[in-house]
Amino acid sequence: MTEVTGTHHPGLIGSQPTPDESVVRAKVVRPQEGFSPGWLIAPATLWLIVFLVVPLVSIIVFSFWKSTPHGMIPELSFKSYFEYFFTEGFFEPGSDRFLLPSIFIRTLGSTIYFTLVVMLLCLIVGYPIAYFLAMQVQAFKWQLALFLLCMVPFWTSYLIRAVAWLPMLGRRGLINQALVGMGIVDKPVSFLFYSEFGYTMALVQIYVVLCIGPIFFSLAKIDKAIIEAAIDMGATPFQIFREIIGPLSLPGVAIGMIFIFVMIMGEFATAVVVYGGKTSTTGTVILNYYGIANYPFAAVNALMLMVAMVIGIIVILRIVDIRKEL
């Protein structure tokens, strides 16, 4: 039996040259020419360090400094934290303030309450608008036009949008004039302006656009073939919404609620302009103590506000797993 030996046919154009191992290794380490990953992420990293990490670290450091009539001095002190959490008589069983949360904790609780109410109202108002744009309007150009129309109020200054409620809600405002003119009331009502109602409505009008956008994009990504298949199988509109549209739009709802939650938790201008300063939010507390140069106590309030924001975002993300839904 003849032993078969391995032969290599050179082909029509000859044998391929043996590649240089150093060149191969260089291509593996550096597959293509251009900027290295370090240079690409350097601008964003520098931006985050300067405008996010440094301010947060400064807030934490300043919260432990000591406040003086002339500002603050770098001296380790827990006085600001004690004043934030405890009131006089907090540890005295016979006192009427025994274990009573401080006014600052109650202010934070009031801020969270208003935030949750506005989030719910924004969802009630914004979801039907986003649903109409994504599901009822078929032409893309009209979807884009109507969506931009919803964004028009957001193009103006935030302060202008807040001040615009003054001629609407005042005793001589348009709403009161309309109510008196139609004979619904005999005299102008006073609950519209400098009230919780006016404050809440102003916040909803200002921030509802922040939830319309994410919900609209989530609804627009739903494949219409799925809905048509459900209709062919005899599903009712409520069943289609409960089983298909609702679950698939949850990422947009969660993102919109996070936007609104973060913005309203730090809100202070609307409380001053529309509510007339009758209520205090954590934002107004920080502003007031910053104005009197009590920076350590303002830093403590800012730090507690940041902690509340982080907890709220974690809760929202636990309810809706955005990565899983997407």
C-alpha cells in the first residue's frame, strides 16, 4: 500500500506568503486605527467628575462643617444633622414633642406627597395623549407635528410657565371671570390661587410633557400586527390594553415617572410663585438656608433630598424592570 503524503498545491497564483506573527499580534491588540477607548471616554468622564462627583462630595463634606455667622469653618460637627432629625423635647416622654419628627423631615414628607400626587395626575393626563398620538394617528408626519405641539410649552422658560398661571388663577383672572360671567358663582372664588389646588395644577401643566414623550415612544414601538392578531382572536379592547399595550408601555411610564419625580422633588420656584410661599418644600428650605449663609444645614437638607430621590428611583425600577421590559 502506498503511503499518502500531504502535499500543498500552490494554486494558479502561487502559494500565500506566511504572515508575520508580530503584525498579527498588533492587529489583535489594535484591530483598527483611530482613538483609543481611553481618549473616547475621557471627555464624558471628566465632565461627570467635575459637575457630578465633585459637587456631591462637596455636599457631604460641607454637611459636617460648622456654621458661623460669617459662613462656615472646616470643623467636624454633627450639629446640623442633629437639628435636622431631632427637635427640642424629642427624647422627653412628658413633652408634647416626644418622638415627633422634626419640621424638616415633615417638609420632606410633604414634598414626597406632592410629588406622588403630581406624578399620578401627570400619568392620568399624559397617557391618553401619548396613546392618541401613537395609536390613533396613523400618519407619521401628523404624529410628529402633534408631538411637537405638545412640546411647545417646554420651549419657553420654566419661570414664564409658572408666572403664566397668575392671570389665570387670580381673583380677577380668566377662570374667575368666566365662572362669574356664566353665573356659576356669585363672586370670584379664592381656592384657585395661592392654594394647594393651584399649586398642583401648575406642576401638572409644567411637567406633564416629561411623561408624554417616553410613553409615546414606548407605544409607538408596539407592533400593530400583534394587536390585529388579538382582535382576530376575539379579544376585547380592555383585554388588548391589559395584556399587550399596558405591559409593553411600562418602560415609558417608568422613565416618565422618574423624570417627573426627580424634577418635582427639587422644585421650589412654583411653590413661591403660584402658592405664594404658603408651603415649604425641601427645595425652598435649601434656598432659604443658603440665602442666610448656613451652608452646612443647607447641605444636610440637600443630602437628605438626594437620598430620598435615590430611594424613589430604586422603588420605581423595582416595580418596573426597564431592562427586562425593553
